[in-house]
Amino acid sequence: MKLHFGAPMALLGLASMAWGAAASAEVTRATDDSFVSRHEVVVKASPKQVWLALISPATWWTSEHTWSGSAKNLTLVPQAGGCFCETIPEVDEPGRFTLEGSVEHMRVVQAYPESALRMVGNLGPLQSEPVTGVLTIAISKVDKGTRIVWEYNVGGPMRYEVPVISKAVDGVMGVQLAALAKPLVVVAMPSSSAAKPAAGPPAAAPAPPVAKPAIDPAAKPATLPAPKPAAATPAPATAPKPVAAPAAKPAAPKPEPKPAPKSPSVADVFGDLADEPPR
């Protein structure tokens, strides 16, 4: 099945060849109508340098994966509501004339400079399908430089077979992150395997069983004394006194109102991407 990301376009299925071993990558989750593609890499550049490169797709996005055939026609406005868009240039040739057009690849829903960029949109062949695609790019400082986590979460009804389209899209996502990371100098490739659970304290040794006394079969059972008859309860000399009703308890104090919930921080929203992918 041929899947095109634009016109002209290379096959999506071959896109992963350009990724090679530049970063860890995989489809971390897939259902009948959804999938998650995740890539990550550590580069030598600072978070500021990574951010400035990220919001300038014309300098690194691959031209093979554009509709116009040239990445120089791409722009990205790093503000909520901003567009990751592409201009389709007009054509003015003998015997042919067209007006300028445009393509919206994605729409920015959160831009946190030097930390995270989140956009919503259906890339490439997914543009014709009623699905929702959420691309989250998290940037964090690590010992060796800056870590970039690139996760594309797609869900909804589609006419493509998920096992096929997920691998194809995953390959193109890897190509784009490789293109972004190359001039920033790749220094490490974190493992994408699931994190092992932390080792807890050693379990306490089980208590030794209590030895039961041996029973001598020849011993006679002990004779128990006969129970004494219960003493008769004497009749009360006077009528019982009425029981006074308990005093009413004071009303419980009203609980103090709880403080309003705090707005989520960047760590709350994007901290999950700093961990290993869920299984």
C-alpha cells in the first residue's frame, strides 16, 4: 500500500531507513483505531538552542515530506492557536498560472519555551481521516546535554490498517526528529525499553514454626471438675430507677472549605514523557 505524506512524496514505509540508529523509537501502543509513536534522543545543544531550532521547521524538516516539495515554505508560530503551516507557491509559467495556496499541518495548543511544544493535527495521509493526532515534544536538561522526547498520539476511525499506518507514520516521525537532532549533535540514545520496578526493601524472613508438644497416646485425659450450678438471681427489693436520657452531643464543627486546585505545572503536564513509555 502506497501512503503519501505530500506531493511529491517518498513512501512512508521507506521513511524509517533514514532514521537508522539515531534515537530509540517504537510504536508503544496500538489498538483497532489508535496508536502512539514515541522517539527520543539526547543532543549536545542547550534547551534554548533546541527550542530555537524546533520552532524553525524550514531549517530542518525534510522537503520530501512536504506538499510543496520544499521545506522553505514551512512556518511555525509558537503560540497557542499558532499554525504549523506550509505555503503552496503560485505558479507563473507560459501556458500555466495558479494562485498561492496553503496547508495547515498542525495547530499549536501549548508552547512553553525551552520545555515543551504540543500541537494537534493529522499529518500526511491522516489528513483525510476523521482522527485526532496530538504531537508532544518535551525538552529537558540532562547530564549529557538536552533530551528531546517526540510522541505522536493518534486515535479515531480511519480507513488504514493500524499495523501498517502506525509503522509508516512512526518511520516519518523518526526521520523528522533525526533531521532536527543532527545539527544539534547527537550524544546519546536512551533505551525505549520499559522501566524496571524499583527494588523494595528485602522481605523479612518468615518466623520459624512453633513446635507443638508431642502427644503421649498412653496418657489418660485429664478429668475436668463438674461445673457448679449457677446461683439464683435475687429479686430486686425496690423498683429499678429510670435510666436518664443521654445529653445531646454538640454539633460537629463545619469543615473548612478546601483550597481551589492549583493549575498544572509543566512538570505535571509533560513529566510523563520524562519517564519510560507505558506498556
